[in-house]
Amino acid sequence: MTRWLLRHGRLATLAGDAGWGLLDDGALLVDDGCIAWVGPDAQRPGLDAEETDLQGALLTPGLVDAHTHLVYAGDRAAEFELRLQGASYEQIARAGGGIRSTVSATRAADEAALFDAAAARARALLREGVTTIEVKSGYGLDEATEARCLRVARRLGAELPITVRSTSLAAHALPPEYAGRADDYIDAACGWLAAQHAAGLVDAVDAFCDTIGFTPAQTERVFRAARALGLPVKLHAEQLSNQHGAALAARFGALSCDHLEHLDADGIAAMRAAGTVAVLLPGAFYFLRETRPPPVAGLRAAGVPMAVATDHNPGSSPCLSLLLMMNMACTLWRLTPEEAWRGATVHAARALGLADRGRLAAGQRADLVLWDATHPREIVARFGHNPCRRVWCAGVEVAP
Ligand code: DI6
Ligand code: FE
């Protein structure tokens, strides 16, 4: 039966612009993979539908991890040790480690190995209720390996029950064969984009605009290439320094600017005007032992939507728990638990250009999670604990 009714749940719908949208004894009708109706159980539609009794357990929208670098080979734990001994992330990168060490390992890995490793990571996210993820390339940095990583991202979406959005991040770091020729590399990377797009491998285009990444002028060229193909952009902006990348990205109508520890008031105003989402990444802040928090109060006051994501990657955030990131966004940066939830659902979906998920409301995709909890704030308060009990993707229950 394509139509079924979930009954007697405690629903956190997040349906309005503020508040949890709690329904204490709620019901939800799923029809053909979408939510057809949500409301008090006593008012449920009298239809012929299969029923599931949730027995008062908490039901929420599926979580959305809007920023991951899930496809890579190798491991960077030795750099963690070096950083604990005093080396900085930038020093390691400039000495040829960092992103470039993962690039060597990724170029040497075949598609099957990359897929298996990435699928295991995606399943770990799914076990915590994540039903949509964004996956970036950016550890290939040559045409063939970038395409291989994007194909792996597409295969994840095809073979796992989760939705995968793929982002081309060729402008992540300068590969060694282009040392001293960053502009030539950007020319090449812009050239690859048309073929990636023609092969249906790209949903958005990203770049790393920073002192160890690319300049604003180089970033702008990447954005122009994306715009020429009709692809939306996002940006790793203001992570380690203020390059005014957020304002640049906003001029291109960016879906999101991510990291943002060094974002200033002009950047906030530009993001607000463009409707750009601020994707906050507490994992990298924590793991790199950064001390400057993103301007959460300024973003909140301006009404810029804030998302929270794992930034899963082997170097600066080897984290596979979006729930932990929600907790850390609150403890480290004073998001409210409700902001953390919106940041991992409806605002995260918006950061991916997806309006069809992130809330429990009629017309939304039936991506649903049932939790061992009575209120969503409990899930944010606890950490190192996974209360996820059941997950549905587009109305189909999945076994993570
Ligand atoms: N910023 C990050 O946090 C990741 N990429 C980026 O531009 C880190 C990637 C890595 O260190 O491997
Ligand atoms: Fe990142």
C-alpha cells in the first residue's frame, strides 16, 4: 500500500517560521512517498490506510547534512598528532601535507574502494537519522579523479536510500603539478566543469577562498564558470581569515557560505540581502582548536538562516555525527536547541536548494525519524548517544 498513517506520535513539525511545532498526540499520512496530511490524531482523515502506532515516541523530519567531503582515501591522524605538538593546520598544508596528502591517496584509489569507504560513512550518518547529504569532490584536483569522486557521490545516491547532492569543489587546493600557477589551475578547473555538468554529475559548485586556498579573484572566475552553466554556487568562506568571500558569493546568489568564523558585518548584510544560508561547522572549529567563533548573534539579528553540518573530512573534521554537531553548535556557539534543529533540517535543506524537505508538513517528502526521546531538545542536550530508533526515506522504512 502506498498510503499509510502514523498515529499517536509526538510530532516536532518545525512547520512554522519559529517554535517546535509540537503535536502531542499527532498523526501523519504518507501517500506515495510524500506527507499528505499532518495534524492531531483525533482529526486524522478517515481513509483506508495501513496504520502504525508510534506509542507516543518523538517523530521529526529526517536530518540533512549540508556539508560533507565524504569521498576520499587515506587517513590524516598523524597530522592530528603534529597539531597537538604545536604545528598549525596552515603550516602542515604549506609543507605539502593537509588536503594534498589526501589528494595523493585519493588519486591512487579506484572507484570501488572510494565508493565502499564513502558508503560506510554515509551509513553511519543514516544511523543517526540523516536522510539527505551533500557530498563534495575536491580531493582529486585533476579532471579524471574529480569526475571519479563525483561519480561515487552519484552512486551513493543511487545505491543507498538517502538523497545525495553533489558539489564540484575542484577549487579546494592547488595540486602540486600546478605549484606557482594557481591561475592556470583555475582555468583548467573551470574547463572541467562543463563536462562534469554534461555528465549530470554536479548540483552545485564550491571553492575554498582563503590564504591557503584561492583568492577572491580566482573564486570569482569559478563562480562565473558555474553561472555560465546555470549551476548554483556555495563557498568555504572566512574560515581561517577574512577574504570577504561571503560578500562575493552573495553577489552570485550563493545557496550558502560555510564556516564563517571571520565573517564581518558587511558579509552578514550581503548574505541577508541574497538569502544565503550560513552553514556553521563546529567540528572543524573544535578539531583545529580554533578560538574565534562565527558571529552567531549578528547572523541571528540579521535573520540569516543558520545551518549546522559535519564538514566530514579526514583533515579538519573527521566526524560522522550530525547530532554531536548540533550539541556543539549550542555549547560552543550558543545556538538554541531549536536553532540547532532547524539548522540540521529545514535550513540545511535550503542550503542545498531543496524546498521539499526539512519539515513535517503536507507536500514535503516523507523523510522521517522516530527517536527514543520525548522532546527534540533532549536529543541536542545529550551527546555521544544515538537515540535514533527508526528511519523512513521517501516513506520507505530503511535499515541503516
Ligand atoms: N575547509 C575545511 O575545513 C576542509 N576543506 C576546507 O576547505 C578541510 C579539508 C582537509 O583538511 O582535508
Ligand atoms: Fe568543508
